[in-house]
Amino acid sequence: WEMWGALRYGGKLIIPSHHSIQSPEDLHRIICEEGVTILNMTPSAFRPLIRFLTEAEQRDQLRYVIMGGEALAPATLQPWYATRSEDSTPIINMYGITETTVHVSYRVVKAQDCSQLVSPIGVKIPDLTVYVLDTRGEPVPLGVVGELCIGGA
């Protein structure tokens, strides 16, 4: 979806060089100069970029920031929300790509989530089923720990 989503809907796909990905300053410049509107990256790659996105004079045109590929530590987004409203450029945390090779759930991260210690994974993507099961494969009551089991095409 990361490549074909942009192309299928008439967007422009920007694939920065390995060097640019390693340099938050270069990546910020590319985001601004190319007019990137949807940024998709891991939380660990986004963290060093936050400073440039919030402090630099050159402004970006981001409409969405999509996180995935690893757990998001919500507290790392505090500098982002200190300068941007949660509605101006929503951050969407996607869950499941590492576990299932596709995204399973999503959550629009809010400023109040920054006080959480765990990564909020949100709600399931509509065409999937998600269950929390015990060791016997039976559904557990709400709030009880179990194994997350995912179904769908």
C-alpha cells in the first residue's frame, strides 16, 4: 500500500536515498521541497525528524504521518504535540505489519496518549477479524490478557 496507494490514486511517490533517510535534516528538506503530504515511516525514524518538522523555518505540507513496523512509544511524540495540534497533522499508529505482513489495526494518536506507557494499537481494519483468546483458544473477557488472533483474507 505504501507504493501502490500513492500511484493508484494519482499521487507522487517519493523514495529518498539511504543517505537521506539517515539524515533528518536532508529528509526534512526533501519532505518540504517535494511537497510530501503523507509520510509513512517507523517511529524510530520519525523521532529525530520531529525537531526539524517542528523547529525549522521551512514548512512542510504534511496531512498525515503514518507509523508502523515497530512499537510506538507515545511519549516520544510530546515535542510534536507541543507545536502542532493533533488535528492539524494526525499521526496514525498502524499495528500488525511485522506480525502478519499486513496492517491489522490503526489508531489516530492524540496528545493525551503521550502519557501512556504502551503503544495504542487502536481498532481493527474493517475487513479483518480480531480476537483475544486464552490458551484453549476461547475468547477472554474484556480486560483479560490473552493472545491476539487475527483473521481475514
